[in-house]
Amino acid sequence: MSPANLETPSPMAADNRELTVMSLSTGLILSVVMGAANVYLGLRVGMTVSASIPAAVLATGVLRGVFNRRSILEANIVQTSASAGESLAAGIIFTMPALIITGIWTEFDFWTTTLIAMSGGLLGILMMIPMRRAIVVESTELKFPEGVACAEVLKAGAAEHDEDGHASTGTRLVFGGLAAGAIIKFCAGYLGVLKSSVEHATRAGGRTWYFGMDVSPALVAVGLIVGLPVASQVFLGGALGWYVLIPLLSHGPTESLAVDHAFALWSSEIRYVGVGAMIVGGLSAIWSVRHGIRAAFRELFGNVRSRTSASDGSKAAESPTERNLEFGYMASLGVFCAAVVFGVYFVLLDRSLGITILATVAALVLSFFFTAVASYIVGLVGNSNSPVSGMTISAVLLTGLMLWVGDYSGKAGILAMLGVAGVVCCVACTAGDVCNDLKTGQLVGASPRSQQIAQVLGVVVASFIMAPVLTILHEGSLNAGTGGIGGEELVAPQAGLFASLAEGFFGDGNIPWNMVGWGVGLAILILLADIPLSRKKTSFRLHVMPVAVGIYLPAELSVPILFGGILNWMMTRRRSSDAAEKRGVLLASGIIAGESLMGVLLGLLAFLGWTSLKLGESVSPVLIEALSLLVLSAVLVAMYQFAVREKNGNVSKL
């Protein structure tokens, strides 16, 4: 593609530059950075946060503040390609580390990980394209909260720079949060002068009682972004699992320490209540988007018919803001991806043709189905709140059933199940991200075709850094004595879940189906309780997935997430709540990026043998815990003050 063909006009901007070498190169660099950051965050807490908003702020700041480029369309291309790395990271970290946790792999295979990421990401883009009109353009039900917010950030960032190109308030908030998150993580993870978590447990009345919380500004930031309704339901799930079920199930004598006993119960029994709830949550999500799935099928078949019958001149009159990637390119890439998936499975499964064909068919069929589901859900609740885990769990169970019917078992069954999960999860994550970005592009007058090209390139580049980052974090954690991926720091909850399901189906693992049944019953109760709320159209709704995630995650993660949700609620009560909330989201995005990137750097240092200095070991543990809680409290106060800080009598506008 020549540079001349990279330029795409836009009716909304005086500067029409869009798909340029500058925008692509900047976006691809950010794609790598955002991808690495979200690999760490997802392994640590089991959640990733959409990179679109911070990428939009950084894009505007870099293009205008550094290079004096003033096209909002270029900035949109930067955030579009940058968010590809984040979405691909979510798909990979939820699945591929399960091969390490099951013991099938002792290290990450570069080409298997890379090709699964690349093929899954590209399929998510290609399968989303025929659904664009039905879901992004024509649907009146879907509000795309994050897509709209990203468009507003792009517009505000473009308008806020002065003639000298000084950095915007939004850019300063992101970079300030980045510095704060990185410094605190460095003090805890390398210097050892702060605690990463505070936890206490005791035995009383013959039962185990536990309380703990992570001292993590990034988790507070996650709670601020998702809001109090979701954050409170995540905490509700954590409280139910750790403060109710563990005491109930811990009756009787034990020789273990109270903390070890609590975590053993959670690992072997309690988290499977979350599994059961996630299964029902995933099926409920699929049912809720059934109309969108039908519309997507109609769009696909209508697109195929129009492409095969249209004359060559018919596309020339198509508006740039309506033009998708050419059908021939889509078909060629689709065939390439299907061949790559087949080839990877064939090698992964020791060249067994029968199970390879079954796994390939399962991956492609389920990928298209969950593309529609993921896209529709992103339109409803946003990219950060999309229950990708629930969708992938459904795909894992369906694949396991197909393999069981085909009489496959053992290592081959585990590999096939996790291989399918890897592709489907990458497809679902990328499709949701594409859908979100296309909505942003529609609002700023961008070309869908240009965005789709940027997404394709972003996925290809980001796929090559997944295996190296996973290797650095895993080896660094092993060298630091925290157990590697699946250990005490890099918990990798979703990957651990998929590993347990795979071993329960085809290995020596034992799935406590009674706990899964409890989770199913709990989810049904939540769905029934939400019916009157839905009919009354209240602002607060009960959702299965946040509660299920709260049960499944370690309890200490849900407490700071709740604090962040409360911060969001406090901001929205103010008279100028919209501006305060936007400032809070930008600051939170920077904190997440800072802590995540420092986590990757510390993993690299540990990989090289430079582990924590542990300077706090000579100080009283109580004093270190008190200092850590004081620092977290200061972060909470600072986040609120910066978000609502007034300027000339009013909350500063973005």
C-alpha cells in the first residue's frame, strides 16, 4: 500500500488526514505498550480495562503537542490501532496460561501463542465487519457508552489545545496518574517498603474467618471506571464467597494456618460457585442478544449477495464513511486465518487429523456466534464490562461436550479444549473492541475501512509481543519466589478456571459439581431478582457476571474495586458530575497504565535476576501495613480532589 493511498478524507475536519504513516506508526507503538500493560493487569486481577480512552488522550497529546498534527481523524486511527493490543491481550491471558497451569507446557511456545493470537484477532475483525451496519449504525437500543465517551475525549482533546500545542488537561491527568501508579508499584514490588496486600485470618468457633484487601491504586481505578453498581456487585460476590461460604464450609479441625486454610477452601470449592454462576450468566447474555444475532446473520448474507451481484462501478459512489474493507480482502484473510487455525491445531495435537478437524470446526463456528454476542454486549454495557469470561466458559463447555461425544480424552482433549478457547476468546475480545471503535469512528466522521485496516495491523503487530511478555512475567515471578503464573501474585484467575475445567473433563482433576450447582442456583436467583428492576427501568440492575467474578477472584481484590466505585458515585453526585467523572476516568486510566507497565518492568528485572530489595523486612510488619493503607488513602483523596478540582468557580471541563 503506497503512502498516497493511506490518506482518507473526512467531512468533519479541516485537516482530512486519517490513515497516515504517522497515525499508524504511533498507534502500533501504543498497541504494543497497551498490550503489555493489559497482559500484566489481566494476570494480576483477572480484569482488563479498555485502552481506547487513554489511547485517545495520548494520541491527541502526542500528535498535536509533539508533531503539531491537528487531525482528529488521525488521533482516532491511533486509538483504534492502539486498542487492538489491549483486546488481544485479554484473549490470550484468559486462555494460554492454562497450558502452563495444567503442566502441559513448562514455557510459552512462541509460535503457537503468536499464531493463535493473530488468527483469533483477525477473525474477530473480519466477522464483525458484516455486522457493522446492523449493530453499530442502525441499532437504537445499543448506546455504546465507551465508544461515545472515546469520541467525546477525541473532540475535547482536539478543542482543548492552544495554538502553541501545549498539553491538554486530560493528557496531564493521564500522565500524572501513570507516574503515581508506577511509583507506588515500584515501592511495593521492588523496594519492598509498601505491602501489596493486607490480610488477616483466624480460627474462632471451629471456623475460619478471613479478611484482606489489596493495596493497589490500579484496582481503585478499575472500580472508578466501571462505576458503583458493578463494583458493589463484584464486592457482593467476594463477600459472599469469603465472608459467608468459607466460614460455613470450614467447620471442623484443621492443621493448616488460618490464611492457608481459607485459600485452600477457595481454590478447591468456593471458586466453583463462581463457575456455575458464570455459566448461567454467559447463557443469559446470549439469550439477551438473540435479536442482534439474527440481524447479524441477515447482514452477512445480504452483504455476500450484494458483493457477488454488484458491478465494479457500484462501489465508487459509496461514501467513505460507509465503506468497509473490500470483500475480496476479507475472504482472503478469512481463508488464511482458517488455514492457520487448522495448522496450529494439527501441530499442537500431534498431527491427529480427526481431532484437528473437530477442533477447527468448533473454533470457527463458535467464533462467529460469539462475535455477534460480544459486539452486542459491548453496545449495551461497554467494552470494559463485557463478560468475555462467561462467553469463553460457554465455548469451553460446548467444546468439551463435542470432544467427549467424539470419545477424545487425556492430553489431546485438554489441548483441543484450550486451543479452541484461545481462538474464541481472542475473537470475542477483538470483535467487541472493533465494534466499540467503529462507533467512535462513526461519531467523528471516520472511514470504517481505514479503521479496519488499522485494527488488522494492530492485531498483527501486537500478536508478536504476547509470548515474550508472558515469558518475562512468568520467569520473573518464578525468580522472585511468587510461583509464576497461577501463583500468589499473577493469579491468572480465568486461566486457572479453564485449566480446572479441562482437567475435570479430560484429566485427573475433580470438578466439585455440587459447588457448580450452588452457583447455578445463585445465578438464577439473581436473574429472578432483576426482573422487577428491569420492569421498573431502574438505574440499578442486578447482573450475574460481576457477582460471579467477585466469588471467583481472591477476596482482597474486590475491596479496592468497591472503593473506586464509591469514588465514582461521589463524583456523579456533584453539580458538574459529567466533567468530574471524565477527569476521574482519565486519571484512573493513567494509574492503571502506570502500575501495569511497572509490573511488566519489574517482571523483566526479576527475569534478569534483579528481585525485590525487601527494604521493609527490618521494619515492623504492622508499621508497613499502616504505611501502605495510608498511601492508598492518600491516593483515594487525591483522585477525588483532582477529579472535582474547580477552576474559576467551576469544575474544570475537558
